[in-house]
Amino acid sequence: MDCTPYSCQAGSGKREAGAIRPKSPDRRRPGRAEGWDAIVQAKTEQGERARLSRSAVVRRAITLADSEGLDGLTIRRLAQELGVTPMALYWHFRSKEELIAGVAETIWSQIRTDTDPAAHWADQLRGMLESLVGVLRAHSSAAQLLIGSEKLGPAHWAATEVTLDILRRVGFDPRQASEIAKSALWTGLMLAMSEPGAGAGETEQERAEHQRRKQVELACLPADRFPRLVEAAVPMTSCEDPEFHYRLGIDLFIAGVKALAPAP
């Protein structure tokens, strides 16, 4: 027997006639079916990407967030809504955080910034605030989106720039204008989130029951100690006229800014 560190062979090393050739190690490529599945999957993802645009993904994401809340907006859930695989969405958004930022940017872009330069400055400011409130009312998820946005985009800066310019032209200094602009945003958010009866995720029946219990709670307070709360039990816990709620809130804000405006 001839042996070396690399081989060990019996006899003279010549292969005898009719000898069976030993099988070589199995080095086959992945199965044909497995390779075909990968090709099909790649082709499917390419087709999904081709028929999906970033704006289409964002529009459906807003609809989903409005109906199921921001917590219900996930890449997997959104992919199901669009009828595609999650990987098709990752070509547009690398994470949920990036998706949320895209949705917030789209919400900001719906705020109208085309104010009339010839109008009174207070009317221009009112128009900006009314547009903000309109967007917040149109999308139940908008308030949470705007509050939680960490990455602010061009649409946010554009709205802020217009607001600051209105205030600077009337005579407010940069510090005052900045505080008023931030207060305008929070006024809109507060009005949207504090609308009586506008509980997030509640059905009509649940909302009505919630209001009824709050009304009973206030109406049953000791009248000698809380006479004003008792008489206001209904308007404090319901909103029969949402327009009045928003109109009065905007009027209060504009009146306050006008009272502080520098004299001409």
C-alpha cells in the first residue's frame, strides 16, 4: 500500500479493468425548482416596483393611518393593502420611520401657502391657520404625525417661512415672530385634538356613550359648589357645532396676535 499525506491507494496505482469509479463528492448546484422560484420572485418584485410610485404608497399609507391609527401603519400591513410584497415597499422607504417622514411631508404639503399679499396681514395669518385646521380635520392621524415628526422636510419649512414673513412684515421681531408661528401650529393641533366627541378610534356608539357618561358626571356635581359646570354639562362634553369650536378658537388666536402687533 502506497500512502502519502495526501493519498492512500492499494496496489500499483493502476485502475483494474471493470473497476467501479468512486463517486465524487456531491457538488451540485441548488435544485432547478429553487433557482426558478428565485427568478420568479425577482421578476415579481420588479413588476411591483414598476407599478408602484412613492406618491401612491404615501397616499395609501395616509388612508391606512386615518382608518387604523398610526400604530396600525406598518410596512407589512401597507404591503397587504397595496397587494404587493413588503420588499416592493422597501425600494421606496427603507424603514417605517422613513415612511412616517414621507407621510408627514405629504400632510404638510397640503397646507396652503399661497396667501394674498394685498390682503390684511391678519387675514393672511388666519388663512394659514384655517388651512392647517382643515388638513388636521381631514386626516385623523395628522395631529399625531405632525407632533411626532422628527425629520422635517421642505413642505414644513415652506409653511413656516410664509408665516414668519407675514409676522415680520407687520413689525414683529424675529423672536416674537418665531413664538407666534409656533403658537399658531399648537393652536391648530389643540383645536383638532380637543374637539369634544372626537375620540380617536371610537365608533359612533362608543363616542355617544362616552359623552353621555361625561355629561352625567358633570351634571351630578354639587350645584352649590360647581354651578357653572353643572349648567355647562352638555356644551363641555359634546360638540353639536364643530364649526363654532374651530371658528372661536381661531378668532381667539388672531385677536391675541392683533392686540400684540406693533403700532403702524
